[in-house]
Amino acid sequence: MRLDKLIETRLQTTRKEMKRLFLMKRVTVDNEVELNPQRNVDSQLHDIVVAGQRLQTNQVYYLLNKPKGVVTAKQDVYHRTVLDLINSKDQRSELYPVGRLDRDTTGLLLLTDNGQLGYDLLQPKEEVAKTYRAVVNELVTEEDVNAFSKGVVFHGGIICQPAELKILFASEKASTVELTIHEGKFHQVKKMFLACGKKVVDLQRLTMGPLTLPADLAVSSYRSLTLEELRQLKKYFR
Ligand code: URA
């Protein structure tokens, strides 16, 4: 949560009073004077003290195992959304999915009401790695591995960053692979294979940055991030 918003809501200050607290160096984060009112903080990760008072945040971070058939959106006229999978007691007005999985893609999706964290995780300069397991409708070869490592070129000329393709199983009829990409273009994985003349028939996201899809998290279920998982995201709190 942004420090300025936290101070205004918890201490009921006016905007002017809040700004004055920064000017007077009465705001500290982890024992250091903080001058940036827009700093993103969470009291599970940061010790936030303002004018002698320790402030608590109350933000949520859910790890969802997205099923097929639901759209990654806050609302949709025709389809169920990932927000519909969240129990009413866990809902927050600002809860939203970080990034996007296609309707037929399954797997790891982070939802949070910390908008700043979601925004920062998606910044291209962060190059947050995402690993997908994909089933492809034909033989995936070492040539593909090579092409992916150099940067696949989409039909239309857009060049992808180098990506790591690992073949888990390969046959003429279907191959299973794991692909790690460091960017997030629209339909990226499907388009990378299409550029090599192959079709992805099943796609599951396994990781995003330091987060991994837990083996025991059933499809359509979610849970809060553990403190350890949240700590691994600390470097993205700016
Ligand atoms: N790439 C895709 O093609 N689809 C997804 O859902 C995610 C990455």
C-alpha cells in the first residue's frame, strides 16, 4: 500500500498534514527516514512508524490455481472470472489479477489488492520470469530449442527475448515442454510456437518470479501467500 494513503487512512490526516509529516522526517520505514510518500509498503515486510505510531496494512495476496474456462478479468458479461472463484469473505474492492492467462490456460495466478505491486511485477524492465508447461500438437525438436534461445520472431516481425525451452517428452503426435519467458506479450507462448508452425493444445503456468504453483493446490482453489513467499516479493516493493 502507498505510504501516503496508509497515513491518510490510518491517522485520518489531511493531505497537507500527511505531507508535513514527511517534511518533518516523522516517517520511518525499517528505522530509516522515508521521504517518498509513494513508497509501497506492507507491514508484514516493513516496520512502518509515523509520528511515533507503528502502522499496520491489511492487504491480501492470493495464489490461485486457475482452471480452464474462466477469464482473467475483474468482470465479464459472458464468462465467469477469476474473481468469481474468490470467497466473499476474501473479496476486496481493489482485488485484481496480476497479469493475464488465456481462458483455456490453467495454473498459477497472483491476485492482490496491492495495485502498485502488481504494476511493478509487470514492468518489462523487471523481466520477471514465467515458466509454462505446454503440450504441443507435434514433434518439438532441438531446432526449436535453438530458435527459442535466439529469440523467436512472430509473424509480423515482432522479436521475442531469448527464452529457455526444455523438451520433457517428444513424439510426432504430441510433445510436452517447459518454456521460460521473461516478458509478457499477448498470447506469447501460443504465438511463439505458431511462429515455428506448431500449435499449443494445452498450457499451464507453473511459476511467476519467485512464486511456484504448489503441488497440493487443487485446480480452482487459492490460498494466501505464505510470509516466506511474500518476503520473496519484497524486492518488487518500490
Ligand atoms: N502465453 C499464452 O499464449 N497464453 C497464456 O495464457 C499465457 C502465456
